[in-house]
Amino acid sequence: MTTNDSAAVTMTGTDSGAVPMAGSAPGTDPGAAGRPEIRSVLVANRGEIARRIFRTCRELGIATVAVYSDADADAAHVREADGAVRLPGEAPADTYLRGELIVKAALAAGADAVHPGYGFLSESHAFAAAVADAGLVWIGPPPAAIEAMASKTRAKELMAAAGVPLLAPVDPAAATAGDLPLLVKAAAGGGGRGMRVVRELAALDGELASARAEAAAAFGDGEVFVEPYVEGGRHVEVQVLADAHGAVWTLGTRDCSLQRRHQKVIEEAPAPALPDALRDTLHRAAAQAARAIDYRGAGTVEFLVSPADPGGRTPASGRAYFLEMNTRLQVEHPVTEEIYRLDLVALQIGVAEGRPLPAALPEPHGHAVEARLYAEDPAAGWQPQTGTVHRIGVPDGVRLDSGITDGDTVTVHYDPMLAKVIAWAPTRAEAVRKLAGALERARIHGPVTNRDLLVRSLRHPEFAAATGLDTGFYDRNLDALTGAGAAGDGTAGTRAAGDGLCALAAALADAHGRSRFGGFRNVPAGPQVKSYACAGTTHEVRYRLGRTGLTAEDFPGVRLLGLSADQVVLDVDGLRRTFAVARYGDRVHVDSPLGARTLTALPRFPDPTARTEPGSLLAPMPGTVVRIADGLAEGDRVTAGQPLLWLEAMKMEHRITAPAAGTLTALPARTGQQVEVGTLLAVVTD
């Protein structure tokens, strides 16, 4: 318990804390602050972020203004805004990262405030100052507070002076084998960019150089630092909210430990399995961090919590260490909103108008879990995917925060996150089960997504019991979670049987849609034959439809009960099953109680000329060649797994490696080259 001149109290043993500061005046007249009421807000962001803020603005009666790049000309956030201003170009560096253009857009549109969202310029103190200098209201923390936390190294110095616990930095020049493993991190930015885990001392220099190059390209700042890498650590954060009247709220904890490439995948609130004493420590440290920089608005203080038994290594067992403070709203803020029944964006706007926070912090209730739905293939190195999202929808009872609507396109220019799906329930077990079931029943038609991985992760015994919540979850479990017969799917044989039934449903629906007789024949004939690829397996469907009904080879116990172009009803050994079928070109999506399946209709006569020379390395996605390995040239000998070049796409850097030892016989790729899927990058001859 901590106190100050205003008898501040942290609420011990709960997942909330209200820490008023000296001069707190909760409940005072909002007009006393002397700021005018906000009537029109420009959101300096895109996609899900902009749509989320627009939703609150509409509820408050505030007009909205969008900005958009050429790639986003018909995006959902542009269609929903009351007005929109074009930012010429497609790349973020030419559009959403051009602060001067956004300020001009706000003035031209008649907006009187700017909300930065999260990402892009949301943590740019220079942009915040430019907004204020233009006479606009900045819906965010003061520029000085943003600047104080802009560099992780400077932020740690500030937090050390405030008494917040830290991981001791490691001098890379003096590092020894006893310091391993180490973590190299970019001093600026976030999202896992410029971050490397080092487990061999000989690799440290190379990873430092690689991290510096990536950080410089992503943030315009190549500064990096090194600290101990905590095996089995948890990523736990505290939501803070502060006003100009001295009040600081700590709105409980969130666990964001399930991550891929140091980017969050599943988040929940409150963070489970935390001792009360540790929870109180996190609240006090977060409040100290906010006080240290005279914070205003919404922000998040992130911590690394070491495991209870780290095997004798430092840092100390069960300790929490400051990682960084994000001076903005977080992507995962909905889980906090759900358990506190608050609208954090509305509170941000109120603080920006000079209003004090409410007199009392509400009590948290229940548990909330959020899953980030990405257009990516976890089984293929998390490769991002592009294409049209023909349909996206979730069952009633869960919250969907999405940047897209049916028919929108996922492009190479931005992050591949499609949506966030959030479930609330009275208990953690109920919330997890609710979210897994909703994702399983969701209709998602378009590019490959991580939906199956999310469902399996939520049902994994380690996650369900909150015993395996650490940043190494996917390092340990990814192969099992992405393979046939993975958690939640039963045996591989059961999964394959479901794939086959879905292929049969796809074939029947296709026949009905193409035939004026509904696919039925009144004369004897040979079986209809259709082939589909599903999860790497080819399913050949052989069936007859006649006066006696359905006769399907390999499915002797199946009867046809109903048939249309988009729905098939089958009796499977006495159990009625309904299959919803949607076809887009050669892609077929089948949704049923057996789960969602995506099939590819295969041609009867494949093109014999369609082949790729052995050893060819093709671009797995559209992107830009940002680097080629130093000194690499045609004719060089390479080893299996050796990095050859790096592609940047959708805010991520992807390493292209040699598939086997051999000779680099061709290297047509060039730095700065824009490539499409299937572009030849290199050839390695065995």
C-alpha cells in the first residue's frame, strides 16, 4: 500500500487500483478546465484502429474525419467516416507517417482534434507538438511524456530513478557465455522489429548488426541495446489512465504472453495466476511510471515477470521487471474495457477536453480474452497472406473489432491483422471456452488465416490451466498446434474423415449449381468425379445422384437429405449434418459442425508445363527486397539454412534461406525490388 499527500491508496488483493495524486479534484465541473468541447475528430490512422475510435465518436455525437492512402481508397474506415482526406501514395512512409500532411488534412477538414490511434505516429512527440502548435486538440499524452518514453534505453534510466524494477543491461563487448541467452532490442519502436534472441556468443555480433539494420529501416533509428533473455517469462502489462487534475488510475493487469515473432496473439484480463503481492507491485510500479513523466490520458506499462523457478539464473524468481511504457492506447485494450465496463476512448476524449476522471474507479467483473485474427499461415513460418476477404463474421455473444468488411482486400502494404475477437464471461474457463467456440463457428472466407491455431491454442492444456503462459509457448507447441490431429481436432483419421465429407458436400453443391437438373440424372451413368485439395491432401470424390438418391464411393453410410448451391444436408450414420458451401473461383469454403474447411478445386487435366526448376527460391508473398547477404554473389557455395536475402512485407521482415547446401547459380533479386508472389529470387543447385 502506498500513500502520498492526498492519502492515495492502491487496492490490495484486487486487480484494480486508483492512485489519486496531489491536487486531485474528481467530480469537478468539466468546463473548469477552460477547453472547448470537441466537435470533430480526425483519426490519424487506418483500419480497425480508426473504426474503433469512430464508433465511440458516433456514440458521443462527434463528427469524424478519416485519412487514407491510395491503397485504402475504398477501405471500411474511409466509407464510415463523415469526411475523408486523401494522402497521396501507398507506402506508410509516404502517407500515414507524414505528420505535416495529416495536420493539413485536419485543418482543411475543419476538425478541432486529432486522435492518433495506435501505431504509426501515435508515439511521435514531434507529431503531438505539431498538432498542438496548429491549434488542434491532441487526444493523447503531452509531447514531453511521449518523448520521455520514446527510447527504451532513456525510459529505463528514468524508471530506475523512479525506483521501478529493471533488468540490468548487458554490455555486448563484455558479454560472456555465462550471460546467455541474451535479447537484442531496438531502442525505438516496437512490434518485435529489431529484436533478436541470442543463444550462442559467436552469433551476437551478427545479430546486433541485423537488429540495427532492421530498426533503422523500420523506425529511422538504428540504436539497439542488450539485456538478459528470461526463459519462461510472462509478458504482463498494466493499463493506466491519468487526467490533468492529478488522478492516476491503474486499471488492472493483462497477460499478453502468447506471442509470435515477439508480437502478441492472445491477450486476457486480468492476468491469471499472479500472487496478490506481485499484482500490487505491478500496480504501484505502473503508477510510479505515470507520475514520473506527468502522464495524461491512456497508456500501458509493460513488464516481464520471471518464472517462479528460473533454474538458478538471474533475474530473481517471481520478479517483475519494467520493459517499456507505450504512451498510447493498446491494441488489446478491449479486454480491459470488457471487465471494467468502460469505454477507454471516451475517457481519452474526456481527458483531452480537460475533464477529470470519474470520482470512483469501477470494480472489475469476470474475465475477458482476445484473439488476434491474422491473414497468415502459421505452419509456413507465419507468412502473411493477401487477397479478398469475401466474408467475415462471428456468432452473436462475442465482440468483433475489425478493420475490414465483406469484400475488402488485404494488401501487402499494411499489417495482416483482420480482426480482434473478444469474449467475456464470469470466469476465465468460461471466457476461454466461449472464445474458442466462437472462432470455430466463425465464417471467414478468403486468405489463409491463423483461426485454427487460435482455437487450438485456447484449448491447449497449458493455456487452459494457465500453467504454460509464457513467451515461449509457440516455440514449444507450434508443430503440434499446426499439424493434423492437433489439439482440439481429435485424431488425424477423424480430421481426414471430416475433410472428405466436406469435399463431398462441395462436390454436390457444385453439381447442383451448374446443372439445371440440380445434379440429378434419370439414366444410368458412370460416377461423377471431382478432386479437391485440403490441408495438403487430395480428396477424390466419386458419386452418383439418381432416382434412388446419393450413392457415394467411400461414404456408404451417407444419405442426402437436402441440396442447394450453397447448402448440403447429409445424414452421416444416423446423424444429421448441415454443410454451408461458398465458392470463389477455385477456392471452396465449407462451414459445418465438423469445423471450417478451405478446399481448392483441382482441374481434371493439370497443365504438364506448369513446373518449377529444382532449387528455385520463389517469393512466398508480395513485398520488397530490403537486403541481400553481404558479399553474396552468383557462383558462391552456400550451406543449408544460410540466409540469402530478406523480404519486407506487411510490417514484417522475412528471411529467405538456402534450402540445401549447394551453389548459388542465379541471384536475379536486387535490393529495393518490388516482387509479387512466385517471383524468382535465387536458385541453389545441389
